[in-house]
Amino acid sequence: MEKILQLLPQLSQQQVEQLEALKDLYTRMNEKVNVISRKDIDNIYDHHVLHSLFINNIISFTNGTDILDLGTGGGFPGIPMAIIYPDVRFLLVDGRGKKIMVVQEIIEELGLKNVTAKHIRAEEIKNRKFDYVVCRAVASIDKLISWSRPLLKNKQNNAIPNGIFAWKGGNVKKELELIPRHEYTETYPLKEYSNYEYYQEKYILYIQG
Ligand code: SAH
């Protein structure tokens, strides 16, 4: 938590309490449905919450921005982001209903009003568009691009053009090779924000919509 408070010194008391509640909530939920590996629950802040919140070093979203968390699993990065951006609207989707049940319960327990969770695959979303798609550990970048592109709004409301933020680990070079040359991309190495071993080979990739 300490690192998170350093990263976000402006959080309200309520936001800090919501973040602090995550460990117990996820420990309880994880007994029913495994959304975070058991071993990793103790690292929930260092590996999952902080990881999700590094986005704050890259962009600050305007109020009313619409964000899709594609393949949210147990709610990452969507839940921590929804806590720190109460004026941004989030839709968290996953193709597996069990995970969405967990996310739904977490949303209710935290009292978050800016988030909806839905059991649906990204390819099946109709009639809704977003400023950004965020996704962590879901699929290869070429798939993410093809699923996300039809879901991005044309109208721009933020300093960075609408697009995709993909949290990636491991061989990012290989991922970049899958992106057609004409795409505009940025690579943000997370080791610039943290000296934890865990982040030394992790990145957030941005692909313009
Ligand atoms: N983002 C979470 C979960 C990663 S596991 C985290 O970082 O912890 C990947 C999840 O993506 C799985 O729950 C899987 O069901 C979901 N998924 C994969 N492809 C999907 C698609 N096309 N639409 C919706 N969900 C998808």
C-alpha cells in the first residue's frame, strides 16, 4: 500500500479505504472462485493493484471518459482504476461468467457507482463504444487490436488519442512484431516506475485507435 500512496498522494480517505478493503475481499472471494493465484494473494498490492495503477503515470483521464476492461478476470486492471477514477465510466467484461460474479460482488461491496461488469466476450459487444480499451494478460496484441478497434469512439476527449492500453510481460519484442507497421504505438517500461524485480520486464503498450 505504501508504494501506492506514494504514487497517488491525492487519494481521498474513501479511496484509500476502498483500496485497503481489496485484500480481505479478494481473500474471501478467492475461496469460492480462483481469480488470483492463492500464492499471490499476499502480493495483491505489490503485483496486482500497483501494476494496474501505473497507468496513472501515462495518462490522466478526463471526467466522463469511457473505458472497457477486456478480459477483466477478477477485475484487473479495472477495479483499482475505477477506485482511483470515480468520474470515469468503466465496463468490465469477461467471457467467463464465474469471474464476472466475483467482480460484481466486489463492485457492490466497495459501493462503486462508476463500474458495470458483464459476462460477454469482447467480440460480441454491440452498440457501445469506448475512449480506451485496457487489458492485462488477455491475448496476443494482434487479437486485442482486432477485438478492440470496432469498439473505439472516433470522438476524442483526452490528451492521448483513443486507443488500447495493454499490460504485457515477457517478450515484448515478439508482441511488437505482431503489430502492423502503420500502427502508432508507444511502449512504457514499468521498471521506470518501480525497482521491484516483478516490474523489470513488464510494459504497458499503447496502440492508437
Ligand atoms: N485481466 C485479468 C485476467 C487475466 S486472465 C488479470 O490480469 O488478472 C484472461 C481473461 O481474459 C480470462 O478470464 C478470459 O476468460 C478472458 N478473455 C480472453 N479472451 C476474451 C475475450 N475475447 N472476451 C472477453 N474475455 C476474454
